[in-house]
Amino acid sequence: MATLRHFQTTGYSSNRIDMVFMGDGYRASEIGTNYTSQIHGFLGYMFNGSLLSEPFGRYRNFFNIHSIDVVSNESGADDLANGISRHTVLNASYSGRALNVSLSKADEIEQAVLPNGITSEMRFILVNSAAYGGAGYDSGIYSAGNSQAYEIALHEIGHAFADLGDEYDYGVSGSYTGSDPAYVNVTTDPYGAKWSRWLGYDQPGIGIIGAYEGAYYHAEGVYRPSFNSKMKSLEQPFDAIAREQLIRKFYEFVDPLDGYTDPWISHHNVTDFYVDTVDPAVIKVDWTLDGRTFVNSGETFKLNQDNYGFGTHTLSARAYDPTDWVRGDRSALEQTVTWTVTNDVLLTGDSGGNSLRGNSNANDIQGRGGNDKLWGGAGNDMLTGGTGRDSFAFGTKPNRSSNKDRIADFEVKDDAIWLDNKVFTKVGKAGSEKKPAQLKKDYFTVSSKAKDKNDYIIYDKAKGVLYYDADGSGRGKVVEVATLSKKLAMTHKDFFVI
């Protein structure tokens, strides 16, 4: 009998490393006690961020963690050399320090229990024994009751997951005379060219990365990167080469991004974009808009940057892992998404003096800093001057329903309203864009309607509405030009004719 439990889920299995635990030699009464506590204990050690367990701590969110609870008839493992035989599901057995199980039976159980979409990219098999033992074929097999169980498990998963070679300088007599081993951490080259990018690096807890003779079970003729590391001795860190290899293997199964705004559809006047990183503590995001990069700007981006204009824009998000634990090719540690955005609504300035002209759409025009000139054009526009002494220009025929602008931040002491005399014909012919002319005092009133024959410009401070009255008498139909804040202390000096 085997059942599935979930210890940690951080995302969809399609973009995670599924770590699967399986036990052998545990009776039903031990699954919820010894077996479970041994898993929790190991996970606490594996992900604690210490020198002895990194890089796992940094990348905890890259893992979904599961257990397949396998119940055996008897506790323990076979140790025939010592006359011990146990009836267990995976046939765990010792051969000296090597601890073996039936991997084919483990595969059969896994295939029967794991749901579609979950594949054990990293598998640990715990054996219910205190005697020292381990193996690293396609699984990290270890004696879970041993005092060094956690270290054995990490060493063995270095073999099983990252394809690291043993760095033992004993086991086979004589000098090594074979071809260069395929492992990234052992070589026949006495200069260590295989890991040249790390040569001379002084790694905390390890020392200088170089080429140390003795590895791959031989004392001579083959070399390892460090004087001592977890692939040579327990209670040591993974050295820089092994640590890097583990990280590279992580990224064979995990992309930096879990999701993002769809890049395959048309984005018309869309301002908000997002990416969803696997872990924002690990993955940084640089956004680039039309060649301008915003470094480490988070998972969301709003297209209201300075100098954002009408037209077609290119936006990209580059998600990347900035770790210095990887050298050389870093392409697997980053992912870029690009969008094409068409904008004919939002128009922004910068800290300088900008002249911003809208189109026939309902525009959002933002001057930002500086002394700006904002032209709404046709359409119901939102005009925001920002800081500085701004001028809000009106040069198209106003209409209450289709061409009435909103001035968001008019300041009497700083700002001005420009009226084009080609549209507002009664305000006088004097003035131009280059040389605006002050509106005559008699042409302006603060009221809800015109009071006499030349009150052409009317500010209703109770409603915050600016009107144009072509006959100046209130007998004709006044036209709403714009809305502003209520109760402004406006006078004719706030208006200019161009």
C-alpha cells in the first residue's frame, strides 16, 4: 500500500522541481512518526541556508515536495553479512557502506501513485536504519536513522540529481590512467581547465579553488577542484563547482517566470503589465521601454513613464537570477518577455518644459515637472500640469459631451489658460502662441452665467466649470469648456488669448 502526501507546493509542477520522498523498511505505525519526522528534519537542514547545505536554501521556492508513504511488513534493511534479513517493499540491503534498494520497484510505485503532471525530478529514498549507508543512482538513498543521515542524503543527491562524481582519493590502487571523466568536478588535467572560471576563488568554508590531486577513487592522476568538499567528505560545503552545477540543474526544470501578461495579443492603450517570478527574493526584473531600462523594478510596470508618447512602443521584461554562484553562460538563469504596445491616449512630459498636444481621442496628458504647455485637442481630455508654471491651451471647438476637458491641478498662482481666438472669436484678435495676450478684465466673470454683454468667459466656482458665452449676455446657450477645482480664486489674469 502506498499513499501520497504533499509537504510543500509553491507553484505548478510544470515549472517546479518535484522532490519526492519514499521510504523502505517502515511499518504502518512508523509512517506518521519516525518517517515523517525524519523528512521534516532533513528538509529543515537542507533549506536552512547554511554553508553545509547551500545552494538549496536560496532556491527553496523552486521545489514542490511530496511523500509517497510506503508500508513494509518489517522495519529495517537486509544486512546479510551480519545475518540480518528484513521483509521490505523495496528490498533495502547493505553491501558494506553501500545501501541499495530496488529502483525498478520504486519506479513502479511512483508511476502508480503520482498524478499526471508530477514527475520526481529529485527523489530521496529513506531506509529505516541507523547503520551508515547510502547510494546515489537515480535517487538519493540514505540510512535515515544514522547520525549523519542529512549529510549522506545531500552527498548522494549530488550524484543522483547533479551528476557529480565522487572526489574520494581512495578506493582503487594505482594512478588513474583512463580518459577524462565526464563529471564537471573531476578531471585528468592538472591545471583544472574544466573549471577555469573558478580557479583562484577563495570560497568561504572551502578555501582556494584549484586542482588538487586525488579524486574519483584514485590518489594520483586525477584532480578535484577543492581541498575538501561534500563530494569528498561529509560535514563540508559543496564547493563552487558542485554548487554551480546544482543551480544549473535547477534551471533545467524551472524558468524564472511562472506567468506574465500575454505577449501574443494586441495591446492597445494598455498601461499595466506584469510578470510573476518563481521567487522575487531570487529573481530580479529589469523593464525596458523603447531602449530605456528600469533596473530591478519589480514584477509590475506601468506605462506612464516620462516622455511616453503616442505611437507604437516596445516593452520588455528581463527576469534573471543575479547570483554570483554561477559563472560563464547564464542564459538558463534568465527569461525575457516582449510586448508591442500601441498608444494614442496617454501623453507625458518630463522635468523640462514640454509642449504636449493631444489628438481626437480622450487623452490623458501629464506635464510632470517644468513649465509645460498642454493642448488637449478634440475629445474629453484629462490635463495634469504637475509641478511648474503650466499653460492649458484650448484650440478646438468645445462641446459638452464630446470635447470638454478636465484640468486636474490648476493653480491660480502658477498656471494659465490659453484661448485660441480662432475658436473663441469674441475674446479678441490680439495674441499668439509665441506672445499670448492678457484677457481683458471685462471679458471674464465669476458666476453661474454671463451678467452683461461681454462676459465671454465664465467660471462657476460652485460647480468648478469654465464656460464660453459667445454673445456675452447669457441669452444664448453657453458652452462648457472645461472642469476645474471648485472655489478657485480665478481672475481675468489667469487667461490669455493666442
